[in-house]
Amino acid sequence: MNSNLDTTFDPAQIEARWYAHWEENGLFRPERPDAEPFTIVNPPPNVTGSLHIGHALDNTLQDIVIRYERLRGKDALWVVGTDHAGIATQMVVERQLEEKQDKRTNYSREDFIEKVWQWKEESGGTITRQLRRLGCSMDWSREQFTMDEHFTTAVLKVFVDLYNDGLIYRDKRLVNWDPKLKTAISDLEVEQQTIPGGFWHLKYPLADGVTLDSGADFIEVATTRPETMLADMAVAVHPDDERYRSVVGKHVVLPLTGRRVPIVADEHADPELGSGAVKITPGHDFNDFEVGKRAGIAPSEMLNMLDAEANVCQTADGLVPDEYLGLHRFKRDGVDGARELVVKRLKEQGFLIPHVTTNKNGEEVENDAEPRQIATPFGDRGGVVIEPWLTDQWYVNAEELAKKPIAAVKSGEIEIVPKSWEKTFFNWMENIQPWCVSRQLWWGHRIPAWYTQDGQVFVAMTEEEAHAQAGVGVALTRDEDVLDTWFSSALWPFATLGWPEQTDLLKKHYPNDLLISGFDILFFWDARMMMAGYFNMQERPWNKLYLHGLVRAADGAKMSKSKGNVVDPLGLIDQYGADALRFFMAAMESQGRDIKMDEKRVEGYRNFATKLWNATRFCQSNGIGASSTTKAPEARLAANQWIIGEVQQTVEALDKAMAELRFDAAANTIYHFTWDRFCDWYLELIKPVFAGDADSPAAMETREVAGWALDQILVMLHPFMPFITEELWSKQGDRASYPLITAKWPDPRASVSKEATDAIDWVIELTSNVRSAKNELGIAPGAKLAAFLPQPSEVAERTIERSAAAIERLARLTPVTVGEAPSGPAMQVTAGSDVFIVPLAGVIDIDAEKARLQKALEASSKEAKSLEGRLSNANFVERAKPEAVEKARADLAHHAAEIERLTAALARLG
């Protein structure tokens, strides 16, 4: 045996030591050239990032899978790397400059990018160090970065190939524009917030003396953004709205600008909302953009009234009055903006319809707008309201690229787990919009497009190739924009393996086997990897996609810094150890459900680790050491045959759960086997063996079987709890040539006597039921009770004859008499089909115990009835705080269980 264990389990003492050993010895990807490959790629975290609880879940699940497949002998490759995170990284470096009263524009583009690289080398590895603390067994020797030279080559090639195939193009469309960062951003980087706002009602005069059927010479429109009326290009009404049918095709003359715009029929206008007429600003609203196109307005003709910083600029028709030019869209730093001036002028000129309310004195009060709570898009990094802005950007024809992924999921070529996500996937993919892939940044993959002075574009891998296309002497200017980071990360499954070079690694490990991802990036990353895989590799990127939920706060709320309910995984690791946090994540990961954070359960899994530690110390104290075989040893004793059979069943259940990606089932399988079957029962069953002759055949057999069974636990538990299992493995024997991380998965290959295993199961059931009955009746756990068995089964007869000592020691029943019990008060205890009669005369006060149980039963029944009434009240369920409703349900479940327990206890007393 290698060495004895410390008396207490200290995770911090072992974690850093073992991780360094694994990494330094190349054990995360041992040399297995002829082995079956198994490949997963890590969703690349931002290089600016630090480990949050979502990362902890995502990476724990991946590590469980990769360690499991490595133990099964596969060439298991877990690709790891970081994303260059264009916006986030540029912001970090710009903030550093601001702290020194400096700014990006004081530098050339090349000099600024050099500063970003410098930051990356000095400060960009935080999250990779933190992933090591979690125990992630990634192949760090091949760590990737999306701005690495080989990766950049891949990105540029994909852009060029898409362009040459007509699948990438430049277009004028609306984008989510962040006026603070001055770049387009993706939908993922937009956060909807509900903020106080208003609903302004405006009069738009009808042109050419036209009136409505009602006689009105104007159309009333309502808007939450009055300032954008400076760029209005139409008024829309529903085609079936009788109020406006006579004026469709006519015009209104806009206040303030005097612009003459048409009245169009479009189903976007809701007759039930406001006046049923809506102003259309196609250059500053996504819905209006589509209405404008349907009305025949080309994007190139749509009016833009704001510059990149959301200040008012002149529209193409020159109709915005000078007094608005240069104003910010909103009030800022106490200075009125375009909104305030537009409302003021509309009011002065009689075009604002006031919102009238009645105060508490019954007096009518006029306000400029109707107060409303408005859902408003904010940039998650810039922190300002996003402006739908009409710009020239590069777009990918996502509709075309989505066809093969859709077909692959429908045919089962790619499996989505849980299957319930397929409907959401199809709904989005079948209605997909063009994908804007250009960003107005300096840090990132610069778009490989060059322009002539007259706007002709040439797309090529290099400037030399672009010049060759343009011809001799033609001056070219490179596109200033960079690519969206989701564009480059879409290539992750194959570019990380060396593509476009046809490397051996690529040939062996593409397609990947599995992708594990949060459902929140199903469209932003997962779906785009499918598109890129089929376009570039003509093959799926992976066979299976597993989507997990979010980790939420204990009350079910989404974690956010503003709510102050964010949980730091590193703090949990410091307190309970990485193994305990990992096991919590696995045990709580039920397909399709979010996880509620529960620190007490993390603590409970730390106690589980301590239980295993102490069980191993017990084994060591009895000379039980490492096994030298995966095959189960020969066994004659019933307890040893029983534990071998239990190992076999556990391996089968664990393999099934892992095949189905049921992480909760897998974790609970090994948990209950380790704690209940091995620690609580098997070690108890074999204690008498070591009380006698230490060199007896029974003791020698038991040491061999127990050492083997403990080894199987360490191997099966290793994917979930790698640190403690590796430590115990090393302390159980000298086996440096095969540390646990590269050991062999259990393969018991044993046949055991059903007669022996049935006998042990029978003793365990009898003991559990006796203990439960004693607890219900308030009898001391250690009290020895006589028992009678009138009609024993074959199992009972055999076991009582051979294992009376075990029954006495575990169930505390002695003597056990096969025959009728004497008359008098007694309780019944079952084991299988056997019913034991246990006399209670002189053991407890029967009448007093009945009274106690009856009183407790009545109290629980009363409380349960009250809770049932409360929960059947719709007002309570719908209006009470969710946590109050949840507590009521939990209390009802508790009292229902108590009623069942107390009723059974009374029944035992007759």
C-alpha cells in the first residue's frame, strides 16, 4: 500500500497538486494513435472573461463526458481555446487608455492592435486558469485562439469562398447600432429593459384637401418615439380598416418637415391599437423597414436622420430644419434633445393631441404624453439604447446555408438532446434572416475586401490577389470593418483541427462526436456551426448536440449583478472543493430544466466525498489495498458475491445513463451505490470477517473483493469527482504507470450466486424496515428485540440458519424464532414476502405511544387540510409571491408524508 490517508479530507490540499501532475504528464490526451476517436470542442469563452456559474455547469458536463470516454480507452480529444471577443476586448483596452487620459484614436490602427495583443499576453488568460481549478481535462497543448494565424487564414478563406459562391454580399439594411461603441451588434448583445416612457398622439394633416369619412382633415398617429417623425416616409393603416379605406393611396404632409408621404395599407397596422394608424420610419425601426419595403421604398431611398453617435443629421431630401441638426436623440446631461424639441414644436403648432386625465379633485389635466412602460433595447456592453440604423454592411445568405442543417436534424443525422428543442430550432431556422457579419471595430478579423474609388469591390485572401483582380495601376482601399466574432467561432469544430490544411487530426476527429452548449446560444453559435460545417466540410460538425439549461438563483430568479444574486463558482470551490461543485452540477442537470442553486446540496456532496474518504481509511486499517484486475475476483462469501453483483448493476446503469446523456441519473447511480450499498451496507457486513483470524481464507477473500470494489467506485466516480478519486487511487497502491485518469473502465465479467445476493438483499431490507419501525415508535435504535416468523420463505429459512449473527448485529433482532408469536401487543415488520411479529410488551407504553401518534396525526391532518385549501384558491396561487406558493406546496408534501408515516405506525400497534 502506498501510504495512509490523513484523518481529514482537505480538497485544497490535493486539487492543485493533482491538476499540475495531469497536465505536466500529458494525461489529458495520452498517446492512443490506434484508439477510436472521441471529440468535443469547448464553447470558446471570451478572452476577457472570468469563470461564472454557467461556465461551471457547461464545462463540468463536458469534462464528465471526456473523462468517461478516456477511461473507456478512446483517443479522447477535448479542444480548448478562447474567443478574441471583438467588442469586449476592444472596450477593455480602451478603458485602460481612458484611465491614462488617452484614447484609441490617438493611435494608428496597427499600433492600437499591438496594444490589444500586449493586453492579451499579460491579462488574457484568467478564465483558462480558472477552468483548471474546476478540473477541466482539456488538451492545453493545443490551446487555440480565434486570432491565431492559422485560424485567421481559415476565417478569410471562408469569407472568400462564401463571396465567390454568392452567399455573402454587401447590402443596406437596418442593424442594431450601439451609438456608444459606434458599431453594429448582434441580437445576442441586445438586452430588453422595461423603462418609463410615453405614448405621444400626433396630428398628420391630409394633403390636397382630402378628408376622412368622419370629416377630419388629419390622421392621428401614436408613437413612443416622436423624434423619429423627422424621417417618416409613410403612414400605414390596416387594409380592412373602414375608417381609412377611402384615403389609402392619398398623402399627408408631415408637420415640421413639410415632407409629403403616402398612406399605405399594411397588416402591420393594428386597428385595435390607438387610432389604428401608425407612422412609418423605415430607416429607424425594424418593423417599419419591412413595411417600407412592402410599400415599394428601396433601402437605398430610406431616410436616415441620425449619425453614428445618434445625433440628428440632415436627411437625403434636406427637409430637417436646421435647429434640430446636431441635437442628440434624447435628453442628455440635462440638455434637451431632439425628442424634447420635436414635442415642443408640435405642441406650439397644434399638432400634438394632449393626453387628458382626471386628478383626485375631479379636474381634467392635460399632459403631452400618455405614460407607458416601454420595452427598450439596450446594448449589453455600451449600456445605451440601441438605435435601429440604416447602414451598408456585409451579410451572409443564412436562408440558403440553413437548408442542410434543417434537413440533417429532420433526418436524425444530427440529434438534438433534449428533443423538445427541435421545434424551436426549426422555427428559427425556417424563418431565418440575413446575417449581418460586419462590425465597425479595429480588433478582429478584418474583412478581406478592397474598393476602387468608384466603389467597385474585390474580395480576396490578400491585397496582392485583390490587385491582381482589379488590374494594374488601380488604387484600392481595404474595408475598415472586421467580422462578427460569431462568424469566426462558427468554424471552431474544424478550424481548430488544422483546416483548411487536410491534417491527420482533422481526418480523425471531424466530425466531432458531441457538442454541449447552453440553449441560449443555440442560434448564435450552434446553428451557425452547422451551417459552416456543411458549407466548408460538406458534413455535419458533430453527431449530437446537448443543450442544458441555466443555473438560477435559489428562488428560481435569473442571476444578475443588478439583483445581487450572482454566485461565484470559485468561492464555492474555495469553500467545498471542486469535486463537490461538479457533483452538484451533474446531479441537478436534468434534461430541459434549469438548475436552482442550492449551497446546502453542494455542502452535502462535500460530505459525500468525506464519507468516501473515511470508508477508504477503514479499508486501509483492515489491510484492504489496490486491486490488480478489472475482472471481479472469485468470491464464496455471500456479502462478497453481493457487492460484485451490485458493481455489475451499477456499471450497466451508469453506462446507460451516459449513453442517454442523463447526467442526473448517472450521478445519482454512483452516489447511491457508493454511499448506500458500499459504505453503509457492505463495509458493515464484512466487519465481523476482520474481527477474527486476519489470515483466514474468508478475510483474504474479503480484502481482495473489497479492494476491487473500492477501485471500481473510484473509476466510476472519477468523471464526476476527479480530484478525490485520483488521490484515493494513488494512496491505495503504487500504480504510477496507470494513474486513475487513464485507468480502465470497470469490466466485472463475473457470475454471482442469486441465492447469495437474495440473502443479503433480504437482510438489508429487514434491517432497514426494523430501523424505520423503531424510529416511528420511538424505540432506541440499539434496542435488541425478539422476533417471530410464522411462515418463513425459502430465503428467510436459509438466511436465518446461516446468518443469525448478521441479523442480530444489523437488524438487532434476537432471538429470531421460526413459529407463531405469543399473543399481546406487537408490531409487524416485512422483508420480501416475510412478515415478522415483534412483541412490544415491556418495550414501550402502548397506550401512551398510540396517544402520541394520534395527536401528531391529527396535527398534520389539520395542517394539510389548511394548505390544500390555500393551494386550491386561485387568488393565492396567482397573486402570492412564487416563493410563498412553493413553500406551501413543500409544506403540504411534508405533512402528506407525515400522515402516511404516522398512519403506518398506528397500524403497527394494532
